[in-house]
Amino acid sequence: MKTLGIDIGGSAIKGAPVNTATGELLAERHRIEIDKSMTPAAVARVVAELAAHFKWRGPIGVGFPGVVEGPRIWTSANLHPKFVGCDAAKLFGRATGCPVAMINDAAAAGIAEMRYGAGRNFMGKALLLTLGTGVGTALAYQGVVVPLELGHFTWKRGKSAEKHVAASVRENKDLSWKEWGGRLRDYVGELERLLWPELIIVGGGVSAKHAKFFKFIKPRARIVPAEFFNNAGIAGAAIWAAEKK
């Protein structure tokens, strides 16, 4: 019931052992900063460092911010382009000496929230957004989570949507909560027209401050913060790996 969950983001790698029967983190999460210039080999060394921090010998689940099919990564918008085509399960497995299961990071967060968090027992259509360096998206229906890449559809001025609405954009451009919330309102409205969710779950570190910006979004669907906040990706990656053993 114990698996190491690792969440790779655009600015940091976070991880902790997880009780996969509850989603509970069994130790304080460990965080190591990274950046886009780091090659897959360099990131693998950080993943190994994180596993060593917990003296981990066992299955590891790794969430990655891009399209993941089986062990392989196919997009890497916010990390090194050499990740594209990379067999990440093999790369991280060799670095840690442990069996590794890969999953999209937003899908991992969705699994945690639908099993044990804000979406538990909800059998309708739920949209999960993770707001961080980029924007992760996943859709769940009757508890089944499907990864999406709706942070990358071309939107205003021909740029990916996440270039307008990611939490990192608010920080980098020093936007007020009202201005950033207005951007999210437009983006969420677009997703509602496409997907018609009944529930919207917002995760990522900024979700802990949801009271500052939820009031500006005004969606048709009910909107709630992720109960796991910024730990959803860690918990979900661990759950995924446990089920892949």
C-alpha cells in the first residue's frame, strides 16, 4: 500500500511516499528545483536524488507535464525538448534502480481527486485544471480519468492558452487577482462550451489561494479547489504505479 509518488513540474520536482489506499502522504514532501535547460539525464539524476532522500526501494509513479503514452513522453512544452520520444520509465528506472510507471501529471492529479479528494463519489462529468508553470487538464466521467492537453490549444494572439492563464503568468506579469481571474473566466468559459462539465476542480499550488480568484471566474458548473492542493500529482502518480504493478 506504500508507493513513492513523484510530480515533475516546469520549475520543480516534488515527491513523497504515499498510502495508496487513502492518498495520504506518509512523509513531508521533498522538493528540488529544476529548469527547462536540464536534459533528461540531468532530470533523472534529480529523480534519483529524491528517491534517495526517502531511502526508497520499491515502485515509483512519476507524473510528467506532457503527453505520456505507456513509458514514453511525446510532448515537453515546459521542459527540455529532448524529452520528446524519451522512454522515461526506463530512464528513471535506471537512475533509481526501481520500477517506474509514467503518467501525465494532470491525469495523476485527477486520479487522486476523483478517488479521495474533491471528486470522490461524483459520477458526473468533472474537469480538473492544474495551474502552475503551465496548465494541465484532465476530464473524468463516472470516475474514469482521461488526460487532455487543453492548456495548449491556440487561443488569443495565436499563443497556447497557458501563456495567458498559467499561475506563472500571473506572477511573471505581476497581474492582480482580479485581472488574472478575468483571464481564467474567459478560458474556463471556453472549456465549458467545449466540454460541458458539471464540476470543475482547480489544483496546483495556487489553489490554496482560491478565495482570491474564484469569485472572478463565475462558471456555469460548480467550481471547487482540489482537496490535495499541490500534492494531488504526487498522490495520483503513486496510486497509478501501485495499480500497474
